[in-house]
Amino acid sequence: MKTRRHFFRNLFGVSTVSLFPFSTVARIIEAPHHLMTIKPNRLKIGDTIGLIAPASAIKEDVLEAAKETLRSLGFIPYHTHRILGNHGYFSNTDEERATDLNEMFANPNVHGILCARGGYGCTRIMQSIDYDLIKKNPKVLLGFSDITALANGIYKKTGLITFHGPVGSTLNNEYSIEQLENILITPKDNLRIENVSLDDTQMKDSEFERYTINSGKATGKLVGGSLTLITAMIGTPHEIDFTGTIVCIEDVEEAPYRMDRMLTQLLEGPTFKKAAAVMLGVSKGCDKPPKPDGFTLKEVMIDRIKPLNIPAAYGMSFGHVDHNFTIPIGIAATFDADAMTLDLLETAVK
């Protein structure tokens, strides 16, 4: 009990002024100079969508289901022989996975790229990606989880807007499809993204609880994704510069102490404290029952994020869950931590 009391003294022992600095005024921080933004072409019915597995292997039946979903949306699925390879815990060798990605960007008959699944392996191919090729052949790249490395790394190196959203194996529910259509197929100026309604089971699940950590609004460019991958890129050429950004964070099957460790690593870095806002998705499987001297996921999130004194909220509809936002990495947006809404201030495709 002594440890827990000490924790909450540190958590709430701040001035009233610091608790509510953004209740009425939006916080706007300019990001540092970046490469010129490149927007990919919007997707159209009849377009060919290239499927790749740049990380872990995908089972053939799951691949076939993803292809059927794409066909139902009016797209033509395409993939090479590399997608069903199996090299240890990867879908294929580093060289073959990087080649598949590069060839999809180079292929003029492929209009967009959907990662079939995440897993692990994208950080191993970052140095083998042809970034000049991508700049010359921009197109939609969509995925989440391990794809966080590709989405943020490609944006940083080329300026191409990428998309943190469903992978092929999870693009199978109405909400996720609607989000994708609103962003990639029929984009609208000043689009507001709102959370999906929770069902009765989710309402009782602490991992789906929605709560504001710091009130207010903030405007900045969207970055982030899987917390594990965000921290894995620290110290590499692909490390995210969080200055003036809205940082999107989620993860899966990580104990609260591991989430604590990764967030602490970000806090000790050079730019995370310069972020404009933190938008936390659902960290599924991360609220492990605490030991007598442990903390819940919510306690960790509040303890690590609240002292930043920037708008922040937990429980947004993205992560390793059925219903997912499509988040354009690199696009300017405004996050309202009280209303729990995200307003995209520009279209992400042309």
C-alpha cells in the first residue's frame, strides 16, 4: 500500500494550473522542417491492390480471405510467390521481403499496397528499401502493428503519406471498411473521425475504457502506431521526431510494466516531450492483473503521460482490435482529448 500511495502522490501532486492548461485553448506546435509531403493517388474501384507480407508469414486460408474482402470492395488483389514463403518466423528472407515491397512500388499496374499481416520483421528490411524508387512511384501503403516501422520510416525518408490501418487479415468489418473508404477512396476535406460504439462486453473490459488524461485540443502531424515498434526505431535512422506531432500509440499483449518501460524510454528521448498531443488506442491484452505491489495499465498510462501536460486520452478506436481507424501518417490533424475526436485538416490522397 505504501508504494501505491507514493505513486498516487506523484500522480496527482501537481498544481491546478498544470492539470487543466488546455481546457479552452487549442495547443498548436509547429513541427520542424520536413521533406516536401507527397500524397499518393486515391484508390478507385477496379484498382489493383498488391498484397505483401513484409514481416511474419500468413496462412494461405487467411490470404484467400483477404483477397475475397478486396474483391468484395471492388478491387483486384495481386501478390507474388514471395507472400507464402516461410523462413523461420518470417514470411521470407530479408532480401525477398524487401524485394517484394520495392517491386510493388515499381509495378505501374499496382495502385496500392496492403500488408497482409504484421508480426515481426519490418525493422530488418528498412535498410534494403529503395526510398528513391518510392518517391518516384508514390502509392498507398496500409497496415499496422509491425508495419508501424514501414509507415513511419517511409514517411520520414520520402515525405510520402502512409496509412496506419487494417492489414489484410483484419479488413473484414463494416467500421474499418467505412474508415478506409472515407480516407482512401472518397476523401473529404476536414473529415472528423469518431470512435466506434462499444458493445456490452467491451464496456466491462478495462482495456476498452475511454478516459481523458489531459484535457484540451492540439494540432499537429500524425505519427506513431505500435509502441513496441516506435521504441525499436529509437537510435536508428528511422527514429520518429515527435516535435509538434500527435503521437498515436497502441500495443498488444504487453504487461503494464513493459508499457511503463517503453513509455519511459520515449520520455527520456530528445523529442517525445515536445509532442503536441498523445492519442492512445486500445492496448489489447495489456491490462494484466497487477501483483499486490503492481499497477494497472490505466495507472501506468496516467503516470507516464499526464506530466507531459499536453492533450491526451486513452481508448481511441485503433490497435489490435476489430474496429480500426485509418490514420494517415504525416497528415495535419486536430485531436480533441475531451470529445475524443480526430479532425483531419486535409485529404491524405489526391
